[in-house]
Amino acid sequence: MPRMSQDLLDEFLQQPHVGVIATLRQDGRPYTVPVWWLWHEEAIWLIGTTTRVWCKQLKRDPRVSLCIEAGAPTPGHVGIDGTAEAKELPDFDIWPIARLLSEKFVGRGDPANAEAVDKFYDNMLTEPRMLFRVEPEVWRAIDMSVYEGKRADREYQAEKKAETRT
């Protein structure tokens, strides 16, 4: 499987692709939800409100997986497993990271979106927000621009081709 080069991974992690996290319910079943995320200071940052199910689940059981998949502009798949560390006011100033997340997903690198970023961020300030810092323990990063399938699939296809030749 073609792994993503470090340069490509760095580029991919700056792009505003929605991710999907998996947390664990009390009975152990997985729970998935789309999230905004930020790669910053060698960690993944997630933001939510204190009342969201996934936030409550991460506070109870901090094991988490994040899946990010994109077709453009950098086709790839990144999967991260780690342990989430809750960051809450007043012990931790969540707002600088919240601002960066707003700029990434609302601003999308376009100065013309500055007013929309300000409006979104101002609304965030009115909600009971919290952050989670996830230091990746396991990485899966695949360059989909050169992906040729899993080894078992390629071997199966090669066998079928060989059978049709005989």
C-alpha cells in the first residue's frame, strides 16, 4: 500500500477535510460522528460542546479513532488512533485553538471569508465548548493518487488473470 510521504501528509493535514471519530459507548459499541479537527503542535485537536454525546463519551473513555478521507485536492486517507485529553475552561484557554479551527473550516484560507470566520467564532464563544487533544499513537496514511488496492486483492486479481490465460 503506498504510504503518504511526509510532505504529502503535512499538506493533507492542513486541508479542511471533515473527519469521522469513533468513540465508545458505555456498553462498548462504537459511536461515530463527523468532526472538525486541527493538526497543531504535534496533536489532533477536536472541539465540541460539553453536552455532546461524543464529548461525554471521551471524558468517560478517552480512546478514540479519527478517519479522514479526501478525493481532492490531495487524494488520501489518514487514520489515527490515540487517547483524548479533555481541555476545558478555566484550566485551559480553549479559544486560540477554537479560532484556528474556525479559520481552517470556515475561512478555508480565503481572506474574503474573514467576516464569516468572525461571525462563526463569535457564536462559538456563546456555547459551553471544550477541546480534546489527541496525540496520535497509531497512524495510517495512504496516498490514494497511487493506490492499487490491498495486497490480498492484487494477488487474487493476478491469480484470476493467470487462470484465464490457461
